[in-house]
Amino acid sequence: MQYIGIFCSASTKIRPVFRESAIQLATWMGKKRLTLINGGSNQGLMEIFSRTIQETGGRTIGVVPSDFEARGWFSTYNDETIFVKNLSDRKDYIKDKSDILIVFPGGIGSMDELFDSWASFNLGFHNKKIILANIDGFYDPLLNFLDRLKSEHFMHEFAPNPVIVAQSVSHCIELLETLGKAQG
């Protein structure tokens, strides 16, 4: 496993626990010389991941919609910046090029990326695992809602589930190490 796609927040108004968790995971990735593929923004967790991974020895690929270039919404910490037409193309590129996907705390965009990746897996468009980083219980309400979807029979038990919930950054790292060995 070399390429890790991370979907996360571009907000700069988040609690310190999320920034600290991003730095912890990014530092581990950088020291392992892994490559981050993310949305390439110069804001929020996206910028923290890119800067920290680059500063600790890893590589970064930012996938940026073309109109963001004119707005200056891309990180200077991207070793490589790929300009794409729109957000859908950005999601597709990250899914296609990553060996594994991580959904860190984020907003509507991160939810879109989670469910798009999950639905794409269930329909056979990719076979990548998705780690849901449930930092500080951030995704607990979503996990409760998913349980409700199952109990109400809106989610089929027979459908494959690529999502693995990590309750902390250290758990996320354990999962990455285990899945990396399995990919071999």
C-alpha cells in the first residue's frame, strides 16, 4: 500500500482534537514514505495533511477542480497538483489512484465522498477498503443512523461493506498496517 486517499474538512474553524489527530496520522504516513492523495486545498485538515506529510518525508498529490486555481484554493505543499474539471472528477481520481480510502471528520463534501465511495464499491467500480476515522466519536450519530437504515431494511445485509470504523488515530494506523500487509 503506497497511495492513501483522504477525504476531510477544509474548514479552519474545527476543534483542536481534529487538527492534532490529522498531524498524528500525517506524521506516521510521512515517516512511512507514503503518498497522500487528497483534495489539495490550502485550508483546514487538507492543508494540515499535505504540509505534515511533506515535512515528514512523504509525498502529496492534490486533486483540485480547475476553477479553484483562479481562486487560489490549492496547497503549495502538493508535490504534484492535478487539475480536474469538477468535484465529481476529483472524487473519481482519488478513488481510482488510491490503494485505500480514509474518511476523516468533515462536512457535506466528506459525507458525499464517503457515500459515493461506498456505493461505488457495492456496485463493483472499485474494491478498496474505506476507513471511517471516528475521531472523538465524530461519526457516532452517523453510525447510529446507519444501524437504523439496517433495522428499517433500507440497507441490505447481503451487500458487501467496505467500511471499517477506526475509533482513534492509533486504531486507524493499526488498520493501515494490517491492510498493507494483506495487500502485500
